[in-house]
Amino acid sequence: MTWRIPTLALAAALLTTGAAMAADVKGAITAVDPVQRTMTVNGIRYSFPPGVDMAGLAAGQTVTVTFTDQNGTNMVSKVAK
């Protein structure tokens, strides 16, 4: 019976610390900053890691952004025009 509490605690910890879930948002780009590697869509700032290409992105384009929240930063994994 004493093994139940540690097992339940471990299960709860694994459930709450799972991998970040990706989300999609569609909207118009209002700003692109290639130096900071960011863009703004629907008033929300998104950051690009080094492996994600920003080429061809410009204000006024409608895009779908796939991103994850990484410690409060919206990190882009894909952009579809």
C-alpha cells in the first residue's frame, strides 16, 4: 500500500511535464524583424529559432504560424503562406 503514493506522484508529475503542444494561428503579418528573428501576427510576437527560415516574409502577408510556448516565448516551427 505504501507504493501507491509514490507511484501516483510520479504519474502526476509525468502528466504535467509533458512535451509542449504545438498550436496554429492564422493572420496578417504586421511586422518582421530579421535582426531579432521575430514577426508579429495579430498583435502577438513570434520568435524564429536558427533552423526556421524567415526568407520572403513581409508585412501584409496572411500566414498560418505553427508555434510552441517555450518559457513564455512563442517559438515558430513552421510558417505557411
